[in-house]
Amino acid sequence: MFTEVDRRPRPRVDQDHVAERDRSESAHWGRIRALMASLSLAARPREQRGRHVKALRRSGAVPAVVYGHEQQSLAIEADLAALERIWQRAGRTHLIDLVIDGGKTRKVLIRELQTNPRTGRIAHADFLAVNLLEKLTADIPLVVIGDAPAVTDLKIGQLLQTLTTVKVECLPGDLPPQLTVDVSGLDEIDKAVTLGEVPLPPGVTLVHADLGETVVKVAPLRVREEEEEVAAPEEGAEVEGAEGEQPEAAAPEDAEA
């Protein structure tokens, strides 16, 4: 008994495109991990407290505190310029090698950062010491990449991002600085990218997430209604209540009989 072979043509998968996408994603995460491994910050124990930290800031240092895994809360200080460079590269998601007074290296994350509202300079920092073998949760930004054809080519809509951050769980070394949302497939009004379609790097999972929730969509363009122009009065035309004219007096009421 013979089985008939289905010789109908099957849809062709662009293997080159898939391979190129995989290589690009692999290189992307490789660059991020290489950057993470190179971040280090030197700090010193801090004795100044309360009002005395003002003099510390004037000297070019930033008061800070480190706490967390096997680390009692410790007051420290770091150079402002060095901390600003680290903050620009690390944000709240990259691991930092914190070395206090030349001692043991601690793996930390920047947990909180306070800035001077007048100058914009860093005023205080909180560092969280982590255990590389224990998972943690963190809020990660969602960043839109690519061009939506409905916006750039067809010009029939505009992008509307309804979700900007998402909570993830992973080991400290796998914590991504951001998650990318590709909108290059949005070519129609109301077409969207959901949270379940956002690619996750290895070892990263979403926490209490609705995979059907919309991250970004194409919304219709808003039509601006033009305001009606008010016609200006013709030159020489009489205007009611013009300067110098008195309003006509009202007629007196009839006298009672």
C-alpha cells in the first residue's frame, strides 16, 4: 500500500532573514553584557552626616549608602564626576562593581538616585548589593524601534504607546537595560504590538503580566478643525456703542392713574 505524497508548494520561509535577525539579537545582547562587565566605581566610607554633607558636595563628592545581600547599611561617598559617568551608562539595570576603600568588590545596582532640582546634579545615591545566584525583580523600560509603515509611508496614523515599563524577573547578570518593541509590521490603523510579542532575552521572564495587553498601536490621525475667521468690520461702518455716542434712553413707564 502506497501513501500519496503531498506535492503542493509550501510557503517559503526566508531563512536568510531569520538568521540575520538571530545574529543581530545575539550581537545586541553580547554588546550589552560586555558593557556591564566593564562598569566599576570606587567609593570611600563616609563620616559626614546631616548638614555636614553640604561641605562634602561642595568638595565634588556625593553622599551615598549601600545595603542588601550580606551588607549592612553603610554610609559611603563617591566622586561626582565618576558617579555621573556610571549613571549614564548603567542606569538602574546594569551591574556595577563597587569597590569601597580598595576592599572587596561588591556587585550592586543603583536603586535610587536623588538630584538637585536647581542644578540637576546628583545629590544622593542608594546602591543595592545583590546575590548573583538569586533572582530579583525590576521595572524595565519598553523602547520602540523601527518605522511603522502606516505612519511613515502611508501616513494614515500615528503611534500611540500605552505601556512604557514592565516588571521582569531574572538573575542580576541577566537584567536587560531595556526591552525593544519592533513596530515595522504596523501597516494598518488599530494594528498593535502586544506584550506577548515583545522578545525577551534568555533567562528573563515577565512578572504578573497580561500578554494580551497592548504596548503600542497605530491610532487614527487627529483632524484639526480650522477656526472660522471672524470678518473684520468694513472701514467707515458704524459700530454699536462707538466712542462718543450715548445709548438711547429707555421710555419712561406709564404713570399710574
